[in-house]
Amino acid sequence: MVGGMTSSFYDAVGEETFRTIVHEFYRQVRTDDILGPMYPEDDLEGAEDRLRWFLVQYWGGPAEFNARRGHPRLRMRHAQFRIDTAARDRWLELMGNAMATIDKEQLPDEHRAAMWEHMERVAHMLVNTPDQF
């Protein structure tokens, strides 16, 4: 607690944590057979910026996402992509791999658990396509 105010999640873990997680996630997306085709090759850096801005803002950092893109409206922004449970599971796998690159000093267990719970909730919410059997 600083000056009678509690710090945000963002303040506790720092910008670099978000930068690293998002970068490591997109490093894997480039060659992924499920997620890779959803991203234009010439805009992976833009996608990386947008996800980082979103996460930073969500966790109490600067509202860069809203300033540059408006309200997140995640379901609407992802409606153009066919997201089934395989895509959801792969997204979570790659995000889990990315989060695993951050040590416990930088992302303590309680923060890691909160972040992972958010990642899972959002990934499940964005499924918009029935599985093909």
C-alpha cells in the first residue's frame, strides 16, 4: 500500500511482464497450424500490440487500448474468426507456454493464478463455432 492506496495488478507485475507474455505467445502463433492462419502475416506486430494494450488496460495499466481502438468488444472483434474448442484449447496452450516463461519473482503465484483464470474465461467466451465431428 502506497500513500493509502493499493497498487494495481499492473503496478505489481510491471509492463515488462505483459510485454514478454504477449511476445512469447505471438512467437508461437507464427508457426501454429490452428492459430497462425487466423493472423495476417503482415500484422502480427499489430496484433501483439493490441493484445498487450488490452491486457495492460484490463489489469490496471494505461488505457492505451481504449485510446487507440475504443471499447474492447471482444466477441464482436473476434466474430470474423472461426473459433471452436480446438482453437480455444490451442490458444490456451500457447498462452500457458508464454506465461511459463515468466519467473515467480516477476509473476507471483497469486497473480499468475488470477491472470490464468482471466485467460481461461475469455478463451471460453470467444468460442463461436460448433466443433465439427
